[in-house]
Amino acid sequence: MEIIKAMVLMVVGFILLIKASDIFVDAVSSIATNFKMSKMMIALTVAAFGTCAPELAISFNSISNGVGDIALANVLGSNVVNILLVIGLAAFITPIKVKNEVIKEELPILLSTTALFSVCILTHYIGPYPDGFILGRVDGILFVILFILFIVYIISVVRAKKGFFESSNPKYSMIKSIIYTIVCCVVIIFASDLVVDNAKILATSLNVSTKLITMTLVVIGTSLPEMTMTVVAARKGEFDIALGNIIGTNIFNIGVVLGLPLIIYGGFSSYNFNLIDILAVLLAAVTLYLFARNDKILSKLEGFVMLLMFILYYIYIFFQ
């Protein structure tokens, strides 16, 4: 009975997270259109940060409650899912054209951020903790610095007037946008409590690790906004939005979703992750970069390969 109740409450939490995030993105996008930012810049910032709201709320909630594995699984899992499953699925449905600027600028930033993130964790993993590792406040500061550098890059693009276009009409008025933004933030925080609390209950009841529950139910559940936005954008030919959303989301996940709680709460230990998990997130970023650079298009075949990589990694997680 407790398992059923936990699952029902998690589903309710997911529904609230996804719906609130959807409205949140539209509300903040309505404000952003007044600045006449390009579709890529909006996707890299407003859309990406908005769809990260569930992950951010869950990360803060889990670390503050001493369940750091949920926060780490949330970031690692989301970054793997966003590339291999979300972009892979979108490319398999509709080949995605990649602009030269994205290959030269945004994708290298994502690859560098992911590489530094992976190296940072690996240095702890190889350290004095044979069965796991500890992430601390210094790591959080490094992750936030990476994010700040990303923001500096965006500002430089906007100042160079590469990021502007004639804006369309916003979906909501300014007053509605502000009200919806505030209300959605409250709903997202409440919904994250439901997801995290019941994920712990479910893991305990089923006698499985919080990593497994988070990497499956929580990660895939909270990645639905990114999946919906990316697939729809790709089918509509809005390739900048499809890619920009994922690039911005993954950088935001590392820099803010994990980095900020680490700075505030001081860190946590993890004993449920290993080298395969760490390498998976790096391999996903490398694969995306190489496929995009190859011929400036993510083909159906490449999308299929990414989906296959995702399936293989999750089979490993289940039978680990």
C-alpha cells in the first residue's frame, strides 16, 4: 500500500512539475521577447533554464535533506538523457541541421564544461575513498564559475548584436508573465518535495538504491519538458531551439543545479556511482560534438546510434 501511495504521489509531482515548467517557460519567454533575443539565445537561456526548474528544485531539496545521490543522479542522468535520448529521438524522427557557429562555439563550450565536470569527479573518485567520492563546496564554486563563463559568452554575443532578431508577439502580457512565473516557481518547489520524498520511500520499500530510482523515474520524468520542446522544435524545423535548449540545459545542470546547492550546503558523499557513470556523461557530450561536426547534420542513423547508446547504458544501470 505504501509503495502504491508513493508511486501515485510521484506521478502527481511529475504532472505538476511538467505543467508548471511548461507555463513557466512561456511566461519567461514572453518577458524575454521584449529584448529581441535570437531563437538560439532564448533557447540557451530562457528555455533551457526554465525546463531545468524541476531539476534545480529537486537538487536543492535532496542535498538539504542529506540525500546527495539524488542530486548527482539528477544531473548525471539528465545530461545523459538529454543528449542520447532526447536529441537522439529528435534526430531519429527529423534530421537536425547544425549551424557552423553552433559547432564552433556552443558545442565546444558544452564539451569543455562536461569534460571539466567529469575530471573533477574523477579526481575525487581516484582519491582516498575506495568505495565512492565526496563533492564539496570547492567543487560547487568551480561548477558555478563554469556557468558564469557561459553567461559571459552569451552577453558577449548579445553585445556583438549577433543575438537579435525581430521579435514575435509574446504569449502573455507582462503582468501575467510575472504572476505566472511566481506561481509556477511555488508549484515547482512543492512538486519537487513530492517527487524527492516519495522517491526515498519507494527506494526503501523496494530495497533498491536511490540512484536507480532517480536515474529512471525521476530523471526521465523531469526530462519530459526538454524532450517535448526538443522533438516539437525539430519537427517544426526550429533546429536552433532544439539544440540550444539541450546545450543550455546541460550547462545549467552542472553549473547551477549541482554547483549552487554544493556551495550553500557544503557538499555530500556518494557511494553509488562509478567510472562507467562518469564516463557515460562525457561520452554523450563527445558523441554529440563529433556527430554534429561530421557533416553539420544529426542524421536518422546518428540519432539511432545515440538511442542505442542510451539503451545500453540503462541496461547496465538496471543490472549493475
